[in-house]
Amino acid sequence: MSRIRWQLLVAAFVVVLSTECLAEARPPNIVFILIDDMGFADLSVTGNTMVETTNIDELAAQGLLMTQFYVGSPICSPSRVAFTTGNFPSEHAINSYLASREHNHDRDMVDYLDPRVSTLARTLKSAGYATAHVGKWHMGGGRDVGDAPLPTDYGFDESLVAFEGLGERLLPIEDSLSEQSEALGQGPT
């Protein structure tokens, strides 16, 4: 059922956006930006008068700004699982942030999202899109979990992760979590 939900959601999203791109005969670009602990009016495009977010404002001006969004959890790992799979995060035994193996086990959680699940990235790839993940992954890998799949195992063509995830790194090593993740290497290839 969840795979069908995602496929229907993506199909509707692509149809709506494609009406403007029919003349170009190519699907529209989709950029999804997920930021932890951000409020609606934190961007200047949505009303902030104290901070200018000119680059994001420009993206919104050139595309479609969606102002209604529901996140499946107010915590980083499960919110990412919900968006990635279209499921409630608890269906994947991820109901809080992923941490060390011991901490995950104590909370009856897995160490990473099962790479066999249906994902939005795979659905978009099947529709002809190139996919990429850049930034905080936090669906497995890092701390003491070195056997987690890479983001590319979930349907992303390219990936650059921060400290929470395995694979090519985006940020320099500056804190203990980054050092722990770096010590794990690039993960399986």
C-alpha cells in the first residue's frame, strides 16, 4: 500500500508540475530542502524580515513554493524515513534519532533503514529523473554503525553526506561525531 501511495503522490506531483514543462518536453526539476528545527517564517520568502535568504527566495521565485507540509515526526531520523518511504517511521522501527548500536538497541530500534524498502528516490528514477542526496542523511551509518548501506543503495545516483551517514563527505571533520563517522570509512561499496 505504501509503495502505491508514493507512486500516486509522485505521479500527481509530476503531472501538476509537468503542465508548465510540456513545451520543453522534459520533466521539471524537483528540489526538496529539509531543515531540522526550522519554522515556517524563518525564510524571507515566507515572511522573515530580519534575515534575508536570497538564494532560497530565488529558487522559490523560479519554481513552485509549497507552504503546506506535514512531517511524519518532529525528530530528524524518523522525519527523513517518513519522507523517504511514505510510511510512518515506526513501521521501519525508527521512532527517534539513530545513534550508537547500544542506544538504538535500548530503544528497540534498528541501526539503519532497510535498503529494500520502496523509496521516493527509486520512484523518481523509474520516472526518468536523476537523483541526489546532499547533506544530513541520518537514516543509518555514523557513530559506531559502519555497516549501514550508502544513500545510493536507496535509489540516489549521487550522495554527499554530513556526519550522520556513510559515503563521500560534505563537511570537514570538526567534532567528535564527524571523527567517529570518518573513522568508519566510506562504508561498503
